[in-house]
Amino acid sequence: MNLELYIARRLLKGKENSTVSVPIVRIALVGIALGVCVMLLSIFIITGFKKEITDKLTGFSAHLNVVAYGNYNSYDAAEKVRVSDTLLFEIAELPEVATVYPYVAKPAILKSKKQIHGVVLYGVDSLYPGDFIRKHVVSGDYPDFSTAKASDEILISKAVASLLEVEAGEKINAHFVQDPPRVRVFTVRGIYDTGFGEYDNIYVFCDLRHLQRLNGWQSDEVSGIAVDLKDIGLLPVAEEKVYDLLPWEDSGNMCKVTTLYDMAPSLFDWLGMLNTNVWIILVLILVVAGFNMVSGLLILILDKTFLIGILKALGYTNVNLRKLFLYIAAGLIGRGMIWGNILAFVLAGIQYFFRVIPLDPVAYYMDTVPIHFNFVFVILLDIGVLVISTLMLVVPTMLISRISPIRAIRFE
């Protein structure tokens, strides 16, 4: 039988007026609970930011893009690449790939009766999943790009619709700067709003076949091939595999593979800075919570001086006594962590379901504080806090070896 653990359990189950629940110890427990709560909320929010921004970026582009060497992003698409059903099938069969589709991007100037605005027409076909854009449609409907003839319908953002002062169902002219200049008339089938202003202001979705004809391209010539992955963590492996599938034997179809990080490096640099801030917050809070428990344990040891003297008189060694108080401290830390977890999940759940804390979408690319529950991070954080906090308490327990049993009993 583990006698130290048995005594620790009895002391931890003491009554409310027991000396184990002295105010100093309670304050230490509150510090642990609040610290764990803040650390968990920081992780929920930062992972939420990363997930939301990544989802929005992949909604407008993809994790990987196969483009010509002369292109630098998904809408600078003056060069073309040849796409075949065989290549699309081979890429789609990769275990890391979720969807693959061709696209054509072409700059244009939209002109309504009152206003003009420069945009990029993003031409897609029936292979484009469109789930992300569909759930952000706020007016009208998502166009049907699977018709036998090229559809004249387009999908514009709420920001573009506001600038041009148009609504769903109205017609709009698209002017293309080329030799010779061309004009096409489109019908606004729907309006979307993702809150991602940097892309909402320029992306207009249309039928791929229109842009192919304007460029004088064949049906197998596109600006690029978009590849969405099942998980962004698979990106390095998938990039190599897609690269190996490209038809290098055709010298007239030289391509390269660009990643989501190449498309928006500034955004991911910003997310990297947020990660650094979170680590700083975690370390500071853990240090403060640890010192709270150190002070609480010292008070507890002094409060239990008589018990220490009795146990030493009965033959208990300093090592066994230190183990006893480490068990008590670990139990107290565990209580604080449980309450901290409960509080964090309650607060995060309120924000997740009711969106009570708003954000400026112009600055943060979303209109509310995002929450993402990652239970792996929660388990790792809880284990880390418990282990590190307990290790920090090893040194304070050395005070036990300086307590003389005779003086301790007399003192009581």
C-alpha cells in the first residue's frame, strides 16, 4: 500500500474548515484555474484564426497550384498550361488530395450604369467544389457552371456589388484589356460575403469557357490546376508528389507547383507572430501559476509542521514526506486544472455559438473572434501544466528536511 498517497487523499478530502483549504491554498488554486483557462483560450483563438484564414485562402485558391513558370500567383495568369483528364485523374488519386480542378484567371473591369471597378474573373467548371463560396452566398444563388453552353452568370462579392451599386439579377458589362479590347455582358446570379476583404474586393466567379474563348485557348488550356488537400499538414509531401506527376517531357508545357504559403506570405508571417505571442503568454502564465503553488505549498508545509514532526518521530524519512506533499500539491493542481478547463470551455463555447465578441473584418479578415477546439492541444497542455507545476514544487519540499521532529511537536 502506498501510505503517502493514502494520507494525501485523506488530507485532500478534509472538511471545508480543514487546514488544507486555508485561504492561501485557495488563492493558489484560483491562480492555477485562471492560468489554465487563459492558456486554453489563447490556443482556441489562435488555432481558430489559423483555421479560418487557411479555409478562406483555400476557398479562393487552393493548397497547391500548378501554373506556368511565368506566373506568380493565382490571378496573374497570362501564361497557360495544358491539362488532360489523365493528369487530373492521377493527381486526384493521390491519398493526400481532396479535390482537383482547372481554372482560368483573367483581369477585367466591371462597369455598371454608375460605377466601374477592376476585378479578376476566376473561371471554373463543374469540378470546382464551391462549398466554401456557397455557404457565404448572401443574395441570389450560386451559378451553375455545368451547363452544355458557357453560362453567362457570375458571382460577385458584397463589396463589389456595393461599389458598383448592383444587385442579384442585374446585368453588368465586363471590359477586357487586350488586343483587340473585348466586352462581355454577364448576369449577376448571386452575391457572396466572406469578410476576407483582400479577396472579396477582386474575385468574381464565372464560367471557365468564357475566359478560354477570350484568350483564344483550346479546351485543354487553362491558367492553372488547383489542388485541395485533406489536411494542410500534408502539403510538403503532396507538393513533391504533384511535382513528380507533371509532364516534363513536353518542353512547351513547363510548369511549377506553388503553395498556399507562396500565395499569401504576409498572412502566414502574421500568424507566425501570433504563435510567438501565444508561447510568451503560456510561459508567463505558467511561471506565475507555478509561483502561486510554490507559495501555497510553503504555507501548507508550515501549517502541517506538527504532522511532519509526528511522522518523523514514527520513522518517516524526508523522502517519504516530500512525496506526501508532492501528492497533495499534485491533487490541488489537478483541482485547479479541472476548474480551469471547465471555465475555458464554457467561455469558448459561448463565443463559438453566440459570437459575442466582434472584430473589424477589414483588419482581421473576419467579423468575430474565431474558436477552434483542438482536443489534442488541450490534453498536451494539461499534461504539460501538471508535470511542470509539480516539478517546480520539488524544491520547496526540501524545507521538510530542516524540520526537527522534537521542535515541531513542542511547537504545537
